[in-house]
Amino acid sequence: MSFKFASLGSGSQGNGLLVSSDEAQVLVDCGFSILETERRLERLHVDAAEIDAVLVTHEHGDHVGGVAGFAKKYSLPVYCTPGTFLASPKLSNLNSVQPIKGYASFKIKNLLIEPYPVPHDAREPSQFTITCAQDKLGILTDCGSITPHMERQLTGCSALFIEFNHDEEMLKRSQYPLTLKERILGRYGHISNSDAVQLLGRIKGPQLQYVVAAHLSKENNDPNLVRSLIAQSLGWNEEHIDIATQELGVDWRIVGAA
């Protein structure tokens, strides 16, 4: 059984994560135009017409900007929380929105989707774990702090796609306005390298085989630093670690033994 994931791109200019099994393909967020999304899917040798659904984490443009157009063109159901729907005017024109109420889990063919709430400056943000057979992929981007419930959701994953947004000292020394720095560093902003590494230390287990660092700030982070931090935290060599970039995302990675 094939269970894998790939990133179309990750960062403040657009996000999209493709998760695939032998029965289903789902796109988590779509922050690119229709043409750009199709181009990035083609790079991964995926026909856009074969996608089964779009999951939306929250209403910020780099995650939802291309969802409505893409879903309409390919007649796709869109899954999001009621709060995300209400905060996303473009989604109101779709008849295919499936509300995620109370963060209840659901299935798309042989993929079990488990939404969970996160602290972020959005209306009703959600992140997801996706399980196929015995293997679980944990997805965590765009959150400002870690809760015990998030840790429980992400424990037991075979692979993680997790935010390493910024190095705190680089951000503090940056030319960003003070208000933006405070927003990023706040409880509802974005987690730092230190936050993410501490989380990894608490949720790592023998089944964890791959970590992809996501949503890195171009101005306030260093991919080499992130790789090193993950390797040190997990006691791994870097062949099990990758960085999802804005331009290229990350190529297909297998989840567990599925």
C-alpha cells in the first residue's frame, strides 16, 4: 500500500500539501493560482483531475487564496471549519463546502482525517493528522503555541510536516516592524525553531521516520540551522530530514511502511 506526501510549496507566498494513498489524493490548502497549482502538481506527476478533495486549515490568503477557483474547476469538495468558511468570502460561492463541525474526524476513501484546533490568529483554524492503515502523518503549520491536546494528536506519527517558522534572535534583530514581530512571537502567531524542537522531543517515538520542516521565514531563519536542530533533537542523520521551500516544496516522501 502506498501512503505518501509532497509539498507544492511552503511559506508566506503560498502553501499546498498533497497527501496520497493507493485510493485517494487530498490537497491540504491551496494558496496558489489555478495555473500555478497545476504547474506544481505536474512537477509531482499528478493530474489535478485525480484529486479527491481539498482540506483548508484557515482563511489566510497564503493557504486559501486558490481554493475556490481550483475546487470549482475540478468539482472538488472542500472541507473546513464553519469559522474558516465564514471568514473566507471566496468560499461562499461554492456549493461543495463540507463543514468540519466540532473538529470531528471523517474519512476520504481509505484516509482517516482527524482535525484538531490550534492557537493562531484566525477565526477557527484547524490542522490535521491523516492516517492510512497503521501509519499516521502529522501536519502542523501556522500556530503560535503548543497545547497538550496538540501534543496528543501528534504523538504516534510515522512522519511529520511541521512548522519551523523563525529563529527568535534573527526575528528580534530583523527590520520587521515591532507590531509584526509581536504578532509572530505571540501565542497566536507562529512557532519558533525552539518551540518546534521542544515539541519534537516530547512526541518522538520509534515509529517516527521522517520530518519535513515547513513554513520557514526567508528573512528570519536558516534551513541549515533547522536541519541541524532536528538532527540533534532526534539523534538522526539528515537523510531523514527535509525542508519544504517556497519555490519547490518537497518531493514525495513515504509515510511509514504503508
